[in-house]
Amino acid sequence: MFSIEHEFDSTVITLVDEGRQRLEEDVIINAFEECVTIEQYDPRTDRVEKITLSPTQLRDLGAALNLPEGVYSLNGKTLNSR
């Protein structure tokens, strides 16, 4: 399950883990114009861990989800294998 909320300066997506297996903490994604942050509570440390991605890193992550193992570079809309 997930939710999408539009805030003043960002879009907030919350991913909720569902099912019978061991459940993970919710993942919160904040999409700003200049970056995307991903947050998840870590019960072992009692802290929220945060990762910040640039728009380029987010684009590369999206492309990488559907590619086989290898090293790639995106130049504009062209994919180059290295």
C-alpha cells in the first residue's frame, strides 16, 4: 500500500509494507524540485535514516531497475554501456 500527498514544496510518497512476512518500517519519499529524499525509521538505532538523491541520480536509479548487470551512462536519452 502507498499514499501520495502534495505539499507546498514537495510530493510525499509513503510506502507501507504489508503482508504476512516480517514487515519493514514505512519508507517516506519526498520529491522536491532540486532533490529527492528517502527516509526510514531504524528501530535498532531509534533514528530516522535519510538518503538524498540528485535528479540525475534518481533518473539513473529508474533506468537501472530494468537493466541487466553492468556499468552504464545516460547521456540525455541515450544509454551507453561501459
